[in-house]
Amino acid sequence: MKSASITVKLPEPVKNRLDRLAKATHRSRSSLVSSAVEEMLSVEEWQVQGIKEAIHEADSCNMIAHEEIKLEWEARNTPGKILLVEDLWDSIAAEEASVPISKGHKMELDRRLEWYQSKSPGLGDDFLRMFYASVGEISRKPLIYQRVYSEFRRCLLRRFPFAVYFRIVDRKIIVFGLFHCARDPHKVTDALHKRRE
């Protein structure tokens, strides 16, 4: 890829941090700045696209008014409010379709679900909810998750010691694995490398 030069003025403390990072990673300052700018542009472009889509959806009146939702909430008793919250959880889980999950990963999820259910009734359901909540977050804001190996990013599950590893390929999100956080990082890296091929 052809490159072009630009001049950037940095505050002295930022330049010092950049120098320390360059030394620690054995990379040039130019390489680090280029990577940082590329990552920032990806995040900003993704957000701008999301904002445009949200504005388009709002302009097409495909939304429910705040007052309407508030009235419905206030009209419900406590069990009714709980059902509404469960419906919201289910809608988050429905976002699963926006991030394809392979048969093998679904089998792994089922295995984890059964294990947690055997430990405590309902715990497996909580695990599944946390997984699909994480997948929903990934589908909405994939670029907020740090790259941990090559182009693989990681999202940690809430309440459970697992991480979802995924890649963004042609603006599509592909889940490559759900790994326990206590697993040897080298084995995770090897498994991701094999799955990529």
C-alpha cells in the first residue's frame, strides 16, 4: 500500500509515552502512530455509519415515543414489569441472528449451559443470557473491543469467566470462539489461528 507523510504535533507527555511504547514493542513511532490513526478512523467511520442509520430510522418514524413507553411501564404491576424486562432480555438474545454462530459454537454453548444448570437451576440460563448480551454488544459496537491477537478481538462476558473472540471481515462480525479466561493464552492463540484457516 502506498503511504504518504504528514506532520503531527503532540504534547510532550504524549510524545514521551509514544517513545516508551515504541521502545517496549520494538516498533517505530511512525508505525505506532499509523496503527493508532487507522484504528481511530475505523471506530469513527463505524460510529458515523451507525448514527446515519439511526437518524434514517428516526426520520422514517420507526420508533415508539418515550411517553408511550413510560405510560406502559407505569401501568404495569411488579410481575408485569419483570415480564417486560424479560422481554427486553429476549430481544437482546434475538440479536444472535445479527452475528452468525456456527453449529460447533452452539454445541459448545449447550455444553456450558448444561454444566452451569447442573451446578444451580437457572444458572445456565443466566450464562446464555450473558453470552447473547455480549454478542448483542459486539454487533452494535464491535470496534470498542481491543485486538488481542492479530485481527481477533475479545469481549469478556459479565458474571462468567469466559471471553468471546471474534473478527470483523468485510464489515461482518464472525465469532471464532468462546474460551474460559483461565485457559492458557498460547493455546487460545493456537486455536484461533487454526480456526482462521
